[in-house]
Amino acid sequence: MSGVGVLDKAVVILAACVDGASLAELVDRTKLPRATAHRLAQALEIHRMLVRDTQGRWRPGPRLGELANAAPDVLLTAAEPLLSALRDATGESAQLYLRRADERLCVAAAERASGLRDTVPVGAILPMTAGSAAQILLAWEPPEAVMPLLPRCKFTGRTLAEVRRRGWAQSVAEREAGVASVSAPVRDRTGRVIAAISVSGPIERLGRRPGDRHAMAVVRAGQRLSGL
């Protein structure tokens, strides 16, 4: 809590309305007095931070989305220098991936300046069925989100269990012939995996066990990006 009473209570009200809340549910979830909860919810509704649905329950309002869209992306801002540092430390191209349904999107990258390298441009869409980043983005997902994809994957459920156990993933010629990679999770403040940070390059340089060489550096980079 910030110590600013009205603000703290308003934030509690907003959090309680994420999945919709009636006044009775607000009081139960926030433990605020009924009159206080009602007054703050109405004020937030006036400012379009809450809206009423067809059942009269409060839900997040459009103003929250407008403010969020106007804010800089904290993850991407932090990722740019960190990916450059990871590239320099490992000598390999570094990327950050987000999951988009059954695909993954490269949202940031730092490429080797010269020599043989694996180039994944920002904006590239890659499958969730191959590669160490795909393993990371699936490993901590609930079974119902993973099972429909597994029959098409080049890795198995046992692979994902091993990824969860050790905290990183590696692949060799899984997504593309001649390419190896190592990836680690990036987590939000609740511990949920929201992204995968990776290094990738030719097998000739990374070897058949690329995790032995680069896992520690990639895991540390993922930890530094986590919790933003």
C-alpha cells in the first residue's frame, strides 16, 4: 500500500472488478464498508475506469486501456540493452519472444555484427511447435493449452517437464537445420511466464549441447527482465 488511503482503496476496487463485480461482491472482496465501496466505484465509473455490464456489475472501463496504450512498453524498453549485453557476452544473436496463440512473435533482437549468425528480425512469426523458445513458452502452460499442440511439436511432454525442472531449454536443428538455441523464461510479478529470452546461432559454434555453454547467461538475463 502507498499510504494514500483513497488511492489505495481505488486500486483495490479496480482489482476486484477484473472479472466483474456487483456491490455485494465488491464489499466481500475488498472488505471495505459498503458505502465506501459504492462511492469509490461510482467515482471510478464517472472517470470511465469502470463500466457497468448488462447485469449491472462493474468491469474495467475503456479509460484503463487508453492509459495503458499510452504508456511505454516496460518489457521492451528494458529488453533492448539487456539483449545487446547478452549478445556481447555469448557472441550469439539474442531475441525476445512472446506467444501469440499457436505462434510466437519476435518482439526484440540484437544480432551479431558479422560472421555466421542466426538472424531473426523483429516482427518475425515462428511456430510454437519447434525451438527452445517455443519449449519455454509452453512448459509452464496448463495441460489444456499444451495438449492440442503436442502432436505437431518436434519435442515431447517429457521435454517440457525437463525444461520446468532445470529452468531453461535448448534445441538443436529443431526449428531450422544447422541452428541451435538456448532459451529461458521471463516472468511477471506473479511468477507467470510471459516471454522467452533466447540466444541462437550455428550448430558449428554452439555445439550439440548449447545449454552447457550458454544456459547460465540466458537464465540470468531472463531473471533480470522478470518482475517488471
